[in-house]
Amino acid sequence: MKFDKYEYLQDLMRRRGFAWGSFEIYGGARGFYDYGPLGATIKRKIEKKIREAFIREGFFEIETPDITPEQVFIASGHVEKFVDPLVECKKCGARFRADHLIEETLGIDVEGKSAEEMTKIIREHNIRCPECGGELSDVWYFNLMFETYIGPYKDKKAYLRPETAQGIFVNFKRLNAFARNKLPFGVFQIGKAYRNEISPRQGMIRLREFTQAEVEIFFNPNETEHPHFDEVKDEVLRLYPIEHQLKDLGMIELTAEEAVKKGYVMNTFFAYYMVMIKRILLDIGIPEDKIRFRQQLPEERAHYSADTWDAEIYSERFGWVECVGLAYRTDYDLSRHMKMSGADLTVMIHYDKPKIVKKLNVTLNMKKVGPKLKEKVKEINEKLKSMSQEELRKLVEELNANGKVIIEGHELEKEDLIIKEVEEKIQGEKIVPHVLEPSFGIDRPFYLLLENSLTVDEDGRVYLKIKKDMAPIEVAVLPLVAKEPLTTIAYEIYRNLQKEGFIVVYDEKDSIGKRYMRYDEIGTPYCVTVDNQTPEDGTVTIRDRDTREQIRVKIEEVPRKLKELIFG
Ligand SMILES: Nc1ncnc2c1ncn2[C@@H]1O[C@H](COP(=O)(O)OP(=O)(O)OP(=O)(O)O)[C@@H](O)[C@H]1O
């Protein structure tokens, strides 16, 4: 029988305390997963690696609420646009993602099509309910946000956030002050996001509650050269650009520098963060050949994005899976929040040298119009003062063309106005920053790390070859047999390793072979065994999970040796 990695892993995850479907004793709830003791440890380690990498880039961490008032998501466009197409069986009532159903049945991509177009395709091809064969309803768009209310009356609508990003945008003013008005700067948060996915059928890949680590990097759109690009320019990226997807040209491998020079990646700012993402995934333990960057097709992009590259990880079961999105959100979010809230979310950009700009200055010629307009003078002058350069230019054009203009209901001729071009020194300007957003999911990389780590040896041994520093239990201390003095010595070593900061267990149950298997299966990289030689010469063996080789070391050497072996 062929070894089914997916089935094996599902069983292993449940049996050994990694992760399982939530609310098991009540029959479960699709799209929710619990992390058991081993899983929660790995998840934290993934988050730690991401957090440390972000901090190395100088980004600041914040924490904001999951429950968010409705206005925020009206402004962000999620109320209107965060929708998926839904279809219902008229007979059994089952509901499906209409685009997925069409894709699975006909093998065609319908991303971005309207509800009417999808309904037409369903009718034309007579697509029926996959569960009972019944007739399907028309397609409609369904908002993926979970709704709730704030307070005891149902008048203050709110949503569980579908992304952590908005918590950062709404705080922009304070964060900009914190960053002392100096672009670029990045702010991140690691927390839960909620999406009422229509048919979450792929285990941990599509959850209704999941964890994200998102950074919003605010930058000046006129400065898109990353200052540290030189440090990463030679890193090779595996790319699957739009053009290559449309023409079936396959993936290409280019250095970050080539990717920018050849025009595949917008600029060095973008490429720099692609390298950052790749290095984080490698650091988590995803093999390099299982990572690629795919550029989203325009119809796939989220409503706020002008360009998105997804870091995808390969799964034997699911193919390439999006795990990190790198979206160019432009000034979309800040501009929308500015409009909706009235807050000033601009940044003052100071020029290196003041700029001299020519400006039109239009005032009333008081000698001519003073007696004629009397008390209207003030009103007209204020109007002229409030006009933008663009409006003044138009006014002068009109005056030149017609010999007269109307301001605040008064007809004025050329000689009624004094028109001058003056030079002005400008020290800087206010801009709405643009945003580049690396958005990591944690749960998908968690599952894919386990899948890619599960290894079957030539002799049939199944074990978790997880990157050593990611192991949920780093060391197992085992007395060869459960007898004195071996047990006391082993327990002391265990206690000492705990104090040294290792995640370590002591285990004396079952034969030594069985115990080795037990720890190989959960990815414990080293077992320290206290055997009959230990009381004689104070040495123990350290067994390597992958090679199964053992070395002998002195007891006092054990912590240092393990640190070197596990953390390098
Ligand atoms: N339903 C989900 N379950 C688990 N993780 C998710 C889910 N939706 C998004 N993520 C994670 O959050 C990251 C960023 O979210 P983003 O909004 O870019 O995803 P998305 O493009 O909507 O994903 P998809 O197209 O698969 O629904 C994703 O790369 C993924 O790792």
C-alpha cells in the first residue's frame, strides 16, 4: 500500500499532540483547529523567528483589538469588496464557493467574474450540487467578515478583523509621530484574523480563525531604492511572473538584482522584502526547492493592491500553497481612512535643499475696483486666496480668452486684477505614504513545515526531520533501563538541561528502541542516554535523530554540546 503522507500526518498530529480539529467532543466545527502542546510550541517558534527577523529590519511591533467598529471596514473597502461568490443547492441547502465549483467541474478559471456571469456558466453547463445532484441557485456575493455588535444594544455594528493590517493604518498618526516623521518605517503585529470561509475543506490550509504576522512598510513613492539592497542582491529567487503563467513558460530563477533589472520585480524596495520573506521561510525550515514567488494575476488581487507576489510553499497534497502575500497597497488605505475619519494621515517630507517654485498670485486692483465693489472686496479677495494654483491658472486662461471672468457673481475685467508670477521657496511637502505589506500566515507554514519534514527512511522508519532548532522537544534524556543509579543520574541531567533553557523531557518507560522511535516521530533531534558506562566514567551518549549515530561525551559537556548541535 502506498504511504499516504497526508493521512499519516493527520493521525500523527492528533495522536502526538500537534494539532487537531477544534470542538471534537461536540462533533467539531469546520475551519477551526486547536494546537496541542507540541504544535503550540512549534507555532510560537515560527512566530519568534518572524518577530526576530522583523525586529532586525527595525520594524516596531504593536497590538490592537480583534473586534473592530464597522466604520473601519467601510473605509478600508472590506464591507463592499471582501466577498466571495456563493451558490446554494435548492434541494439539500448545501452551499459552495461558486468559483471553486466551476473550476473543479470545468477546469476553467473564473476569478474576477461577476455573479451573473458565473450563474450563466452554471446554467449553460448544467452544473449540479456535488452532494445531492440538485439544482443550484443563482450566484451571489457573500461577505467573509464575521459580524458582531459592541455593547448591549444592537446599534453599534462591528466585525472580527479579517486582517491585522487595519489596526496599524488607523493608528498611523501616532505611529508616524513615534517614527519621528521619517519614511520609510515599518510597523507589524502578530495576531488573529477571522474569515468566514465558505467551504474550508483543506485542513489547516483554510481556516476561519488563523494567525497572521503583517508588516505595513510606509514609504515615499518617489524613493523606491532600498538602502540595503546591496546586502541581498545576489540571493536567488524562484519566480513565476504573470507573463510566464499566461504563456505557460514555467518558473525562472534570477538573482534579486536581475529580477529588478529585467523588469520582473517593480523595484529594489519590493525585491528586498522578497528576499527577507524567503530567508524567513528558510530559517523556519522550509526547504529551498519548495519555495517560489508567484505574481498574482490582476483579477486575483485584493481590492487594495496594485501588485502582489505570493510566497508559495509546495505541498504533496495541495500543490503550491500561498503562505505569504507581498502586496503593494499604494496609498489606498491611508487615503480612504483620511477621507472617512477626517484625520490628517500625511507625512511632511523635507527636501534636502529648498525648492524654488513659480507661483501665480492674483489680487484685486484696488485702485480700479475699490470704489466699484465696496464691501464685496473682502469676499472676492478671500475667494482668490482660497483658490489652488490649478484654479488660478484656469482663471487667467479664461481672462485672456474672454477679457473677463466672474468671481463670486461679479464680473471682472483684465485691468480689475493684478496678476503676478512670484517665486516661492518651499522646504518640503505633505504626502500620503505608500505601503508595501509582507503578510505571513502562520498556520499554513506550520502545516507545510510538518509535511515537508515528515521523512521515510529506506528501512521504513517514519520520522519528523524538522529543522533542529524548530523541534517542539529539543532533548529527551533516557536512562537505558529504569534502574538505579541510571535513573537518578539521568534525572539530574534532565533537570540541569531544563535550567539551561532547553525544552527537554525525561523518559524511562518502554525499551530504549521504542523510546528512540517515539522521539524520532515527533522530531526530537537528540536523545541523551545514560547507560551502564555512565556511573563508571561520567559519560553519556548523544544520539542524532537523522543519522542515528551516537557520540560519547562527558556529562558536564552535554549542555554546551547540545547548544552547538541544535542552535549552531
Ligand atoms: N483562511 C485562511 N486560513 C489560514 N491562513 C490564511 C487564510 N487566509 C489567509 N491566510 C494566510 O494569511 C496570509 C495573507 O492573507 P491574504 O489576504 O494575502 O490571503 P488570501 O490571498 O486571501 O488567501 P487565499 O487566496 O488563499 O484565500 C496568506 O498568505 C495565508 O498564509
